[in-house]
Amino acid sequence: AAGVIQSPRHLIKEKRETATLKCYPIPRHDTVYWYQQGPGQDPQFLISFYEKMQSDKGSIPDRFSAQQFSDYHSELNMSSLELGDSALYFCASSPILLTPNYGYTFGSGTRLTVV
Amino acid sequence: TQLLEQSPQFLSIQEGENLTVYCNSSSVFSSLQWYRQEPGEGPVLLVTVVTGGEVKKLKRLTFQFGDARKDSSLHITAAQPGDTGLYLCAGGDQGGKLIFGQGTELSVKP
């Protein structure tokens, strides 16, 4: 069965550079969530999209932006990178918004290292 | 702000022992989900509990959702080295996003 695909798996950037992370949800999943997980931390919610519209926003810095495209894939754009942005970034998808009864399928994540 | 307190944070046991992980909150959640995460990988869903008092079993794993939908537990019977990993509870809010507990790092020694 198809899973959530994230790319790239690993990314190394220098401070003040820009990074773009991509997420391809499971087919027919219309909701995408982005989470950030620092070393030894639990995942923290960043932002979510439903039917290409932003549906909720968490602790996402103003330097970050995201969008969901017509094919439902999503991109997380991160500018003016800081050392503290180094983390695992996960994307998750689910078939229904506002029905958290369903579990989420997470991608394998993108490990971003800012040097 | 909804918070989930997960305990214990670390657990080291011998193969064959039983264990219970707890997830508590002062808030009511629409659902409670349990995930297992391997290093460098995304969380993998184990179970979702929705109804207060609900109990679900997955082989040697038993999940409970409190009557008031504020707490949950994961019980593992006869733990095996293959159970080693990070276990995360997560509460689903009405908006759909998940709020995670701090996780329980389980180590099962042969």
C-alpha cells in the first residue's frame, strides 16, 4: 500500500539559507499535517491543510510557510534558517478533517541539519 | 492549552515482564492514539481509541481509554526485545491536530 512520501530524507543547509521540504500524502487523503520533532522531543504541530486550504496553525515561525497544491502534495518552505531549526520534520496525512478518530499515517520524515 | 503527561519516560525491563505506560491530561480529547517510533523514522500508528471506557487489544498489547476520555494506558504482556522502542500517546483535538505526550522509551533486555 502507498505510504506518505517525504523528500528529501536528509538535508544539510547553512544558517540563513532556505529549505523546501516536500510531502506526498496517501492517495485520496485530503488532509496534510506538518510536525517538527527536535532531538529527544515529542513531535510539535506546525500547520495543517485541508483541500488545499490552511486549516490550522500551531507553533510555526513566521520564517516558515507552507501550502498544499492541487494534487494534494504539500511543501514546507523555511527561510533564514537558524541552528535551532535542526530537527526531524514529519508530514502526516489522513482522509477526513475534523474527525480525529482516524489515525494518521506519518511519512519517514526529513532530517534537516543547519550548520 | 491541552497537555498530555506520559509516564514513565524511560522503562528498562527483562524479557517476559509486563509493563504499563500511562497518558494523562486534564483535558478531554476526541480520541487518543498510540504510536511507536523507531529512531529516525516517523511514528507508526498502533491504535486509536474513541469511546470512553474503550478497551482494544492488539496481540500482547492492551489499550484503554478512560471513562472521561482524559487518560489512556498501554499495557504490554510478556514483553519481548522486539517491543523495544519509543511509544507515544497523542490526543486528537476537534480541529484534527495531534498533541503528543513526551514519549516512553522502552528497553526490553533478553
